Amino acid sequence: MSIYVGNLSYDVTQDDLSDVFSEYGTVKRVQLPTDRETGRPRGFGFVEMNSDAEEQKAIDALDGAEWMGRDIKVNKAKPREERGGTGGNRGARGSGNYSPRKYQS
């Protein structure tokens, strides 16, 4: 599983997160998503630790803690929800069930 870390300072680095979480166990991976257009960090990240027990220890200790001038949010990451297509329900035409009728002139 993975830990979600929110309300991060935009100055935080992967090394910063790794250092903080390593106090609670072995950090396997750190991800800091960036904005596609600006390249700036998005203010949240994900940390994977060696075991669920280590993750829970970090969550218990760090959720709501003040770090780098912000109160961070730390909890179990939820699976990413699948996003639908671009248009939602478009009726019969968009569903693939449309069969045009032939009209006589």
C-alpha cells in the first residue's frame, strides 16, 4: 500500500519526504507529482514503506503535524478512480446501439 501526504510546501523534495518518513521505517519509494504545464510540485505526494506497520506508525505520528510551515495531511492512499470518457452519457448515438432508419422518399 501507499501513504498519501497532502498540504505539502511547494519547496518540499523527494529527499525531504524520505528523510522524515525514514524515522518510522524503511522508505521504498517517494513520488511527488508535478503540474504538467508549470513543472511545479502539486502540493501532495505518495510514500511507500516496507510494511503496513511502518506505514501506520508514520501516519499516526505525522497526520496533522506542522512541517515546513504547513499542517500536513497523512493517510492511507486510496486507489485512483477511473475517469470516464469525455462526454458522459450521450444517449443512443454515443452508446454504440444506434442503428439509423432508412426513410423512403
